[in-house]
Amino acid sequence: MVYQPPTGGRDLLPLDVAQQRWIEHHLEQTFQRWGYHEIVTPTIERLDTLMAGGAVRPETVMHVQDPDSDWLGLRPELTASIARAAVTRLAGTPLPQRLYYKANVFRRASTKGLNRRQEFFQAGVELIGGLGLRADAEILFLLQDCLQTLNLQAWSVLLGDAGLTQCLLNTFPPAWQSQIRHHLAQLDRVALLELPLPNDIRTKVLELLNLRGPADLVMAKLQAWPLDQAGNQRLQALAQLLAIIGDQLNIILDLSLIQTFDYYTGIVWDVVAYAEGDLRVIAQGGRYDQLLGTYSPEAQSQPGIGFVFNLENLQQSLGNQGQLPQQPPRSHWLVVPTSEPALKASFTHAQTLRLEGEVRAEIALDPLSPAEIRAYAQRQQIPYIAWVNEAGQPRVEIVSEGEVVPC
């Protein structure tokens, strides 16, 4: 029998891990520069936490049975868990709360087949208690800083507004709004065309589907929509945000953008990376101003906004551009005992090297000949060999360009 990972899971080999850790390190440094603090929430949550407010579709949650309590679920995303922690464990903490995370999430695959994924790795931020233009701008500029720190090339931000899109949907007959919204979220033009709508309404629905492009052109088209007072206020707020960020981020305004999770109330976005004809969504985010009230014992909400990177998609995009390490970290030293009595001294010397700084030192475990030891060091690209005798005295050789030079 050949044992394999379960359907939907995969092993991360050393090079995969090295590349993912490189990305996480650069993102973490950027988050910290902006004043964000790491938070770790449980992998398993109560189902009522995950389902609160109907934000997460039940069919996406992988259930775990606990015989001593209610049903539990593996988290399909992090925002709900952080919202719960923010209004319970962090209640009374001065606002705004700037939080970041690095974690895996689990979603039940909706399609059949051996290659369906059910585990994903994410890194992201949540800004709790930040309302309005300043918080929106901070999050988007932080997103830009992350992408520049990673030196990712050829990316765009597809920016929408969930509240404004709902105002646009409100201009259609109420009986059709739910179906129109669903088909818009799927970008399903055929399904929209098949709806039994009057021609004038169908024309406006298709206009909404195509309400995407350079910000100035889309904003001009929006002037023709019969928006109510709330819609016009949202349109004005979006214009103010674009005036701050529009010339610094590569923005494509997309009012047909509807995220998978339904708790977004304001701006929403996807970050799309391009490489050699390939297109990947590497990050998503948005504003959620009602979600925290779901978890508050007093039903008092706080505004929130955040984004998340899909680390696997980001890793593939950076890999296509040659930005990632091409091998796992190598050892700096190979410490070789010259005899069995020298083994204890070799371990002592290796530990001394490790304590001198960020040095990787490994012990030669097999009793190989000197030629075999040198060949191993060359093959593993270890630059230094320390031959240690019983007295703990090292003799150093430098491994360079396929040869070993005494030092």
C-alpha cells in the first residue's frame, strides 16, 4: 500500500517551505513596520462562530465532531475568528486594533476529483476600529507596501464597493435582485441573459456587469445611474478615496466585484498578478462594519477592514518572476570528528559555531573517508569544513568552486 496525503491536502517539501517562509518573513516585517501585532486564533472554532451572521456558507466548512460539546468546524477564513477575539478577549483594548496573522485555513471542495484543494495558507491584516477614508487609505497603502517589498511585478487592484454595488442593485426590481447579484458574483453573462427581464432592465444589468475599467471612465458612467441619497454618498466617498490612492496604485474600478463572503459593507478588492499570460488572484480584502456586532455580548459593532494574501498563488507568481530562493537554506559548516573519541568535542564545537550568530552547522554522521566528506560538502554547497580532534581543536578547510582549500 502506498500512503498518500488525503484528497485536498499536499506535502510542503523543504524548498516549498523555504519559499513560503521567505514570503511570510517579508510580509511580517512590513506588517510590523506599520504597527500591526500578530494574533493566533484556534484552527477549530464553534460552528456558531463560523456561521454567525451568515457570512460563511455552511457547505464550505469542514465539520469536526466533539462528543463532549457542540459541533466544531475547521476555520475557512480568519476574519470571523479575529472579529470574535477582538470583541471578547480584546474587549477594552484601545482602538484601533492593528492585527496580523499567518495561518492555514480549510474549505470543503465543491468539485469532485483528485486535485481539489481543501487546505490553504494565508497571511493578512485586520484593522479593527478604523472608520472612513483614513482607514481605507491605510489598508490600501499597506497592501501596496507589501507588494513593493516582495518586488512583485505586473499587478493590478480590482477595486469595488459592496455598498455602492448594492445601491446599484436596488435600482432593479426587488424580486430579481438576489438572482442578479448571484450571477454577477459568478460573472455569468449567459445566466443574466436568460433571466426573463424587460429589455431595458436587462440592458442596465449588462451595463453593471461591464462596469469595470479605468477609474475615471467608470466614475463617469456611474453619473448616469439613478442613485438614491445613500448611493450618491457612497459614490462621493469612493471618489475621495480614489483621489488619494488612484495615482499610486494600479487601480481597475470594478463595481461588479462581489466577494465570496457576504459580510463586506464597503470597499472590496482583488489583487491580480500577471506573468507570461498567466493570471492569479493573490490577495483579497474589504471593509466589514457590521460583523463585529455579531460577536459582541452587547451587540455593539466596530468598523473593520483588512486583506489576506493567498500564499500559494503569491508564491507561484513570485516564482515565475524569479524572486524566490531556489534551494532550502544550506549549512555553513560541516563539523567532522576525526575519530570516535572526538565525537563529543565535535558536538561542542558545532554548538559554539551556532552560538556565534545565525550559523547553520551540521555534524558528519557517517564515518566517511576524507575524500567522501569533501565530496559531500561540495555537493551540499557547504562552504566550510571543520575537522575536530579529540582535544576539540578544529582544522578548517574552505570549500570553493569544486575544490577544498586548507585554511
